[in-house]
Amino acid sequence: MAEKDEDLTMPRDAKIVKCLMKSMGVEDYEPHVVHKFLELWYRYVVDVLTDAQVYSEHAGRTEIDCDDVKLAIQSKLNFSFSQPPPREVLLELAHNRNKIPLPKSIAGLGIPLPPDQDTLISPNYMFAIPNKMPSEPMEETEDEEATIPNTSQEEKIDMQLDPSQTDQRVSFPLPKCQKD
């Protein structure tokens, strides 16, 4: 009896959604599912009619006709829903991809991880502390200039501060945040 009263007060569109769900074999569902389908339905109709109005105005008409609505629906289908590629194309792509062998994993305990160069968590920085330079300025002699022909002053400085010879790697713990 309560179901009859509910059907009498239910809007026509909600009854149609319930009938569609029943025809598809859906018997048990939450009540808000009907509202979600109605919202989706109304949004789709508004989008199609808006597109049909644009097509009608482009054609120089003030009213929407059946051809405008058909064109709007067809454009929605073409741009909203895409068909999967044919099976032959997928098989060819899979065959080409499977030609490349998987990288060899290192057998060990736990989960095998990729090499460090392939991970995003490897360190991507290096702190360098140059060795202390002499406090007295270095005097250039003819012998030094003769050993390095045609070099500018910047290149000479770069050669003096060669990172492979002067860098030291430094690591330090980060301070813990104190809660106030």
C-alpha cells in the first residue's frame, strides 16, 4: 500500500527511470540512485539542446528543428564516447611491446626494486664543500700559463676548483619539528 502511495506522488521521469531499471533486471537499489540517473539525464538533455540551438543559429534559423537535434546527438556520440581500436591493432601493439624484454630482477629477500636510476626517490642533489683555498692569492707564472694555452681567467678558476678533486660529500640530519 505504501508503495502505491509512493508511485502516485513520484514524478513521471522518476517512474520512467524505475521502469528502465526494472526492465534491465535491477530490483534492489538505493533510492538516491533514481535521483542520480535523473540528474544525468537532465544534464545530457540540456547539453544536447544547447548544441542544437548553436547549430540552428549557425544555419540562420531562430527555431531548433529535428536535424539540429540529430546533429547534436551525433556530435555528442562522436566526441564523448570512443570505440576501442580493432582487435588486430591491439594485437600488433602488444606484439611490438612484448618484443622488448623485461629488465632482469635481482633475486633477494623482499620485494624486488628497480635500479636506482629508474626510481624517483633516489637523491638528485649533492652538497659540495670545496677544500680551503690558500689565504694568499696565487701568483701566476709563465710556467702555469705555458701549460694551459689559450684559456680564459674563468676557465683557469674552473680548473682550480675541479669538483672531482675538491668536493666532499656531506650529509646531515634534519631537525625535528617541535610542537608548541
